[in-house]
Amino acid sequence: MPPGPLTDDELRRITSPMLVLVGEYERTYNPSAAVARAHRLIPGLVSADMLAHAGHTLMQEQPEVAATRILAFLSTPQVESA
């Protein structure tokens, strides 16, 4: 059985720099609520955004946009939370 969504407590323990990208047409969960939850709970969050014109398969639906966001995140030095 695949793992379920992370609990609030699990999200609060993520202190490493994190990028969260969600497609605006996501159907597995509410994309706006997922982005808001990430902003509210993840201490290490660098960015959480919805990508336009994409659903659950971001890299297939918006490969250039998703890759640009990921590469920008990976190439920017991040300071980890204490």
C-alpha cells in the first residue's frame, strides 16, 4: 500500500530547504489547500506554488516551467533552519 499524506506533525519536522510545486488542475487533492498547508506548516519551505495548465504530472504537462523552477531552486544557496 502506498504511503498516505504527511501529517501536520510530519510537515512541521521538515527543516531542510524545500520547494513544493502543485499543478492547478490537481485532482488527487485540493491544490490551493496544499499550497496553503505547505506555507503554514513547513519550516524549511523556500517556495510553494501552483503551476498553471498542469495537473498531477507537472513534468509531463509543463516540463519547461517545472524544470526552470526546480533548477532555480537547486542553484540558489539555501540556509537551513536551525
